Amino acid sequence: MPRQTSPDLTIPLAQPITLTRGPRSHLVTLMDAAILIRDLEPFRQARPVWDRAAEMILIAATTRERADIAEAMRQLLVALGHENWWKVGR
């Protein structure tokens, strides 16, 4: 039976994200992203795009695999773009 590792939210994102607006201005680690999602208004948290971002952040924090961290960041950018809090090229 494989040993379960506890999530490490201190892992840095593939690259820092600077938001154009929203509740936080700069995301550097998986923890920053998780706090952003935790602090969202309930109507935003209920959106599937944020559910998926939270799921990928937890997977990345657990596996610590580069591909999972990149996917978590990609999904986070999708969610941020959905809210108009991040624009491509920033």
C-alpha cells in the first residue's frame, strides 16, 4: 500500500501571477492560490472553474510533480481569466 503524503502548499507556482484586480494582487505559491479561493465570495466559490482549480492545487500539493503544478497553475489562470482578474501577457 503506497504511503500517503500530506499536501505541501508552500510549493511555488510555475511562475508568479500578478492579478489585474481581485482580492489578492500577487500569487507565488500554491498556498497563495488556496487562500485566494478560500476567501472568495460564496457565489464565486460555487463556480465549477474554481472547484477544478482547488482540486488541481490539492493534487499538485500532494504529488509535488512538476506536471501537476503546471496544470494547477493553468487551471488557476483559467479561473482568474473567467473573473477578469488576469489577462494573457501580464
